[in-house]
Amino acid sequence: MNQAHRWLLGAFLLVVPAAGAGEPMQSKKDIVRLAVVITPESSGLLRQLLADFEKQTGHKVAVDSRQDVFELARDGKADLVLAHYGHRGTEDFCAEGLGLWPRPVFSNQAALIGPSTDPAKVAGSRDAVEAFRRIAQAKAAFIVNNGPSQKYLADVLWQAAGKPDRADWYRDSGLRNQAATKDAIEAAVKGKGYTLWGLVPFLKYQEEHPDCGMKALVTDDPLFQRLMVTVVVHPERIKGIHVAGAKALQRFLIAPETQARIRAFRVPGFDGPVWWPAGRDNSGAYLKGDQ
């Protein structure tokens, strides 16, 4: 081999990786960027579902789990957004024409949490209003969680229970549960009282604090369900959107077999569902890819 041939062979080896050196780089056209609020990812639900999607379609999904999902989409860093229908950014994003029509996917839920001793005898009730009425009648401590959805839910329950006198049992000190602090649930633990919180974050708290003496006592009332939707980022308003991949993932999430898996998903430490199917496709057109 002469010197020129050696130089050409060396150049070729620099630009072509050796066989078995690693997986080939995924084409950007095959990567779907999903921005999602925290609970679907932290619960493990998405990891199960997306593994099937990737296997079926050949797409890879890059997941970014955070609260400010729509800011990520505005910056052109997401193709599909998964968030609560009532998320503060959902309406603005769609109203400004930055997202296509929201598609319901599933609901997560809150729970009425209380001490294992359950002084108001609400455990297992399927009627959250009746459970709240019993708490009021027993004058058992109810600690208001001032997270927006939990505070709103507490107001609905109080109104539906007939606006019982709040003296001596209904305690609103502005507490809430956030990423770094769990003030409301810790006040309920200390005071052996009831409170409202998301079921999944409570189960994680219970796992980390097995001696907290608290249980999710009422979970089945539909009032506790919080709808989540997917929004495809509008490719004509924001550049670089993988719209075909985003729509494929959206269709996968509302497909009957996926909805069934959502219903069957369980979190260790709790026997019942923590996610509820909410896919709606009355015309059948979207599942066929006609929209």
C-alpha cells in the first residue's frame, strides 16, 4: 500500500465508526419531542406506554417533564404537549393559534386523605360530598390545601355539602404542597386531620413516610378526576415541528388498546386505578388519521 492509499484509508476510518461501536444516531425526523407535566412521567405510566409506541412506529420519544410545558413549546422545543385541560397555559396557547385542537387523553385524580383511625368514618365512600359532610358533622380537622385545584375542589365540596359552619374544624392557613415543601399534608399528619391532594404524589409521600399514619380514604368520586389533553404544536406558527410524529403519538394515546392499558395501570401500594381513560373520538376519523 503506497502513502496516498494509507492517507485515504485513515481519513475513511476517522469519519466512519467501527462496527459495533454503538447504535446509529437517530434521525431528527424520527424523534418526537413530548413536553409533559410531572405526574404522568413520575408515576411510571408514560414509560410503559411510550415503550410500546416506539416499538410499533420506530419513532423515539424525547420526554421533558416539567410544569412550564407551554413555554417549552413556545420556544420550539416540543412537538406535542401533554397537560391538564385546566393548566394555566393551555387556553392561552391554543387561543393564540399556537396549538392544534386539544385531544383528551386521560384523567389523573385527587384523593381525600385522612388518618388511618378515620374519625369521621369516610373510608371507602364513593360520594366525596357525603364524606365531606361527615367530616363537618364530626368536627374532624380538615386542612385546606391551597394548591389551585385542591382549593377549588374543597370549595365545590363545601358548597355541595350545604355550606356547613366552618368553625372549629375547617382550617385554612394558606398551606399547600409544592415540589420542595409539603406543608398541607404535614399539617394534616401532625393534626390527625383530613386534606385533599393528588393521589400519585400522596402515594409517593406515603412510600417515603411509611409511619405517617395517613391513607387515601376516598378516591372513586368522578369529582376527583382532572382531565389531561394533548396539544400538537402548530407547524405553521412555530418552526421545526415534527407534526406527523406528534399526531402519530396523539393517535396512539387515544387508541382503544392504549386507553385500556391506562385503565389497568397500577401504582405500588394502591389497589385501584390512578389514571382514568378519557380519550374521545366519536367520529372515528382521528384514529384513522383523517384529521
